[in-house]
Amino acid sequence: MNYVSAKQISMLYRKFQKYINNNLKKYDIGSSEYSYLLLLYENNNMLSQDDLHKLSNIDRAAVTRAISSLEKKGYVIKSSSKTNSRHNIIELTDKAISIKTNIFDVINKWNKLIHSDISTEKLNITIDSLNKMLKNTEEN
């Protein structure tokens, strides 16, 4: 029986990063930044920086670097929380909101590419298996 190997997952991840870099270059958004925009889009265009860290499962320093970069590019605004000045609130700008459809189009094209020639049944099994693998790593 064939099992998805770490090498295959890693290769697919690297190809996706390259695809994102190439297709979002015109917006000056890289593979280390786009996922934060997605999280903000999915959460009413605003989250705390701590929530971004938790939802992305990426270390705080990397989140801070990405948010700083997006802020310099005019995609997000960072402000102190009104209830707790130690927490930063990250909010999308109109510039980021204006490209939301374009970013989702790029991701949808990727999904169509990698899902082509795979039956719905096999795709569902693959997704279930990957979700189980992710869950298995949460215990360690």
C-alpha cells in the first residue's frame, strides 16, 4: 500500500509556495504573507495579532515580521487594543479588501490544478487522511 510521504507533502508545499509567489507578485505579496490576509478575510477583516499566531500555527516572530511587511505595503493597519494595550489589533485596509477576489481566484486555480484527474471519492479520502495526519501531530 502506498502512503503519502513527507517528501511528497514537502514537494507539494514548495510548489504551492512558488505558485503563490509567482501569482501574487503583482500585488507584492509573498508566500510568507498571503495566509495572514486569508485569515483576516475569513474573520471579518480584523483579528488580534495573538489570534493570528494561534490560527496560523506559526511562531510569534514570523507573524510579527509578516504583519510588519504587510503594514509597510499598505495592506494592514496595526493598532493597540482598546481593552488591553499590550495586544495589537490587525485590520485590513481598503487596499487589501480590494484584492480579496483576486487572491481567492489564485488559490482556486491552484486547487483546480492539483485536484484535476482525481475523483471526488479519492479526493475526500486524501483530505480525510491529511486531516488525520494533522490531528496526529497535535498530540506531540
